[in-house]
Amino acid sequence: MPQQHNKPQQQTNQNANIACSKKKRNQQNQKMHDKECAGDGGSIKQKQQHSECHAMKAKKPLQQTADHCNKTTNKGQPTIVGMCMEQLQRQMQSMLSCNEAKENPKVCRSRKNSGSQWGSRRNSLDQQHETNHNTTHDQHPDSENRPLSKSARLRRRRKAAQRNKYVAIDCEMVGVGHNGQDDMLARVSIVNRNGEVLLDKFVKPWLKVIDYRTSVSGIRPADIEDGENFNAVQDEVVELLQGKILVGHAIRNDLAVLHIKHPYKNIRDTARYKPLCRLVSNGRTPSLKLLSQSILGMEIQTGEHNSVEDARAAMKIYNHLSSEWEKYLQKQQGQHK
């Protein structure tokens, strides 16, 4: 009987020991867990923040980051504040890039790939725009139509006066009178120092033409039958020669057929310039054709004569020898004084 009562008591003691050991193990596990939590507080806080971030997914990005930064700044943790600021900057950049990608995906992609290349491309485009603006400004029609200044107008007038100060003349004649031995004006041509034609007129005959001399003069009846009046042409020539240096070959024949005079000091006659005559024809009067061949190396008068061509040839000869010619004349004038 006593043995039967001891068995239930032993079982109760064993149950109590088991419960006590479980309680001790639970206490030990709790202590170990508390130690881990105390040693790894950052991870717990990060888990809490992670859970809070999941809870704030429904909010807008800017509001979410602002609320998160406010919570962290209230807790006084500067490292988390820095993380929030970086996160805010990343979100702003991502939003801007996405907006640009919607508007112009190529530009956004090129900016992401190479910022420096975009900057250089932009500079080159700016330079190209500036050069285009400068060229269009230079080529603007108003720049060509701008009025010249007073000094520019004076320079232009001086150049024109200098260019037209020297003129060359040549005339073509036809034969009148007995057997066509007398000369009558049929054509007169005047050019400036550059060979530009200032006057070229056919003159209507006022006497009966006996010999047109076409093989030499190049004049035909159709050229002069509708020509201009002699007196009108004569007035034009006199006005044009006023105050000018007159160049030509055998000029006295041209002046005689025009029935006009010109100051001797203003005449440059290639047929009477003695140094030229001695050089080309041993002191005799050379022909204009020979002078052109010798001085200019140019062939003229190969067929019918042309008064414009002859006047230009005389002017070219004078231009070729003008400096020596003018010195010779000054020397001659000094000896006569």
C-alpha cells in the first residue's frame, strides 16, 4: 500500500521538474534574443523602416520621401537623413528622365549615354547658329543698298575722273570729192583708259560718197545711211574731250575730219612720239599695226579696220609707255623754258 501512494507523488515531482526546466530554457532563449536585439539594433530599426515604407507605397513619391525624412530627422539620426536626401535626388532624376523620355526619347537616351558629348554637340550647334546668323547678316540685301559715305563718294568720283581723264580716239572715213580723194567722217569711237567705250557713232553723210573704202574702213552704205547728224556728233565729241588727255594714232587726221581742235599739251600721239618712232621704225612714222606687233605683241587690222579696236590699241600702247612718255614730255617742256 505505501508503495502505491509513492508512485503518484513521484510522477507529480517529475512533471514539476519538466515544467521548471522548460521555464528555464524559455528564460535563457529570451535572454539570448534580447542580447541579439541589443547588439543589432540598426537591423531592427531598418526592418521597422522597411515595413513603414511598405505601408507608404500608396503615397506619392515626393510625399513619401518627405514624410520618411521628417520621421528620421525627428529621431535625430543624421545617417538616415543623408540616405533620404540621396533617395530624393534619385527619385527627382528618375522623374525628370522619364518625362524627357516621353517627350523625346532620343534626346534622353543620348544624355544618359554621354553628358560630355551632349555638351559639345550643343556648343557646336550654338556656333553653327551664330555663323549662320553672321552670314545672313552679311548677305542681307540692305547692306548692299546702304548709302555711301561722303569720303567714299569722293573716292569713287576721283577714280572715275582719273579713269576717264585719258581717252583714246579713232575715226573711219569715206572718200568724197574728185575721185573720192577727200575725207569725210563716217564713224568715230572714243574709249577710256580701261578700254571701255564712251562713244561709238556712225555719221550720216552730208556729201555724196564716191568711195566707201570698205576694205580698209569697214564702212558700208547701210552703216551710215541711217547714221546721226554730223553737228550733233561733233558736239558730243567736243564735250567728251573737254579737259582730257587725248591719245591716238595720227590724231591730227581725226581732228581734221571732225573739224575741231585740241590743246597740243594734252595730246599723246603714238605716231609722233620720237623715242617710240626711233625704237620701232628707225625714226620714221610707224603704222599702228606695227606698233601693236612690236610693243604689245598683238595683231590688229588683219582685214577691215575697226575704230574701237584701233582706239583700244593706241591706249594700250600709251599705258605701256606712260611713265617714260610723261617724263620725256616734262623734260621737253623744261628745255623750252
